Amino acid sequence: PVDGTRAYVGSVDAFARRVPLRAAAMLLRALRDSDARSAARLEHLVASWSDAFAVRFRARWVPVEHQVEHQARAVVAAALHARERAR
């Protein structure tokens, strides 16, 4: 089911921006030593997209223990859901 919450739309937006940004950054790494002109243009694009992402999503520090707790809860919830579906 499609969930139209702001969190859902935000996560889709972040994913849609992250994938091409990662691809461009990987291509930049591959081109950096072999094609300086293309690498310079790509570096500008990656910087521009990174800045736009940072403005849109305003990253903030989350303590490691909170990240681990969230990940552990997500794993437990997924396991419980899978167990319920298997019944």
C-alpha cells in the first residue's frame, strides 16, 4: 500500500537523489586519473548535487548508540513480522 506520509515521501525523495549522486561519485573516481576534463565537469556536478542534498535534508548528528538501538529494533521488528507471516 502507498503511504503518503511526509516521512515516506521524504525517504523516497532522499533515495531518488542519493542513487544518481552515488553513481556520479563512483564515475568520478574512475575518471579522475584518466580524463581530467570530464572529471572536472563531473566533480562540479557531484558538488552541486551534494550541496542540494545537504540543503534539502539538513543532516544532523545522531549518537552511535541511538543508531545501533534503532537498527536493532528494526531487525527485531522484521524478524517478528517474518515469523508472523510464516504462520
